[in-house]
Amino acid sequence: MRIGELADRTGVSVRSLRYYEEQGLLESRRSAGGHRHYGEDSVERVAHLRQLYAAGLSSATIVSMLPCWNSPSVATSDAAFARLVKERDKLIAHIAELTHTLDSLNGIIDRNRAARP
């Protein structure tokens, strides 16, 4: 599929898709005319990239984890695997913080509801 179709199917701008390619996060083939063509698997990959960006990971961090994503195996570099685990652990801690904040807000809401006539 061409870049415009990938953009439409993923909800990501053409500019962002080009950026993903520049960062080494997404690959395309070039036609004889120089147009980018993406495989069907690019839709899922872009969706996953969006999730990682939404979770606060940088392009550099995502690139460092690519070996684990592209070909998970025992041969995957120890550094890439360690980075993957580290980022997972950071997300777990962040989720715990958000859950604590949510619980606090719910307590404030409950107290305010109880005080309302």
C-alpha cells in the first residue's frame, strides 16, 4: 500500500510515517518512480508505535528495543532485552502512580457527593 493509504488506515499523518522511517522504526519498499510501498504488517506496526509513543517512550528508546520486536529469540542482544524490561518496569510504576491519583480523586468526589444536598 502507498503512504497515503497507510496514513488513512492508521490515523497517522504522512509526515509522521516519514518520520518513523527516518528514525528506522518503519520500512518501505520504493517503486521505480520512488513511491513508498508498505506491507500489510505495517498497519499493526504503526499501531504499536503509536502505543509506545503514547506511553511516553522516545524514538531512541523504541529503536533500542527493536531487536526484541523484530526477531525475538535467545540471540536478541542483552542490551535490547534489558531496555525492554526497564521500559516495562517504568510503565508499571507509572500505572501504579496513576492508580493512586485516581483513587485519591475518587475519594474527593465521594466526599463531595456525600456533602451535596
